[in-house]
Amino acid sequence: MKFNNIILRKELNTHSYPIGNNIHIASKVASNMSNVLRELFPHDTLRLICQGSSGAILSTLIYTNLQTQVKEIIHIKKPGESSHLNGHGVSST
């Protein structure tokens, strides 16, 4: 598939982890990915499937570029991942 080949050849630039600490790089990667998705699926409605927090961040950035095409973001949790705050020095109050 063309999209996989582009990613494997690293034509979309590279991203650095953690994504949240390198949001400027992630934004450029998401913009490039959005352009490829727009080229490959110009008239299709898209559902973005992501895993983990980095995937969620990248999917959201892609959504901001393709709002009219993206119907939903489907988030698949990694094993042991929770949906809500579970400590880590962050208070939800």
C-alpha cells in the first residue's frame, strides 16, 4: 500500500517521543500524513484508528487538518492502559 511505503521510507519526516514534548515535530508529521491521506482518499470519509496517548495526539492533529473527512477517532488502549487519571502526581480536582 502506498501509505505504508511512504511511512517506511520515512518520507513523512520522523517523530520524536514523547510526542507531547515534541509537539512542533508531531504537528509537522501530522500535516504531512494528512496530505498523504487527502491524496489517497480525496472523497472518502475516514475513521482514524490509534493506540496509546501518542497515537491519540497524532490522530487529533490529523483531524485538525482533515476535519470534513474524519468521521471519528477510534482509540485502542494498550494492555494496562487506563482511561482516566490514575495518580502520577496529577490531581483531578
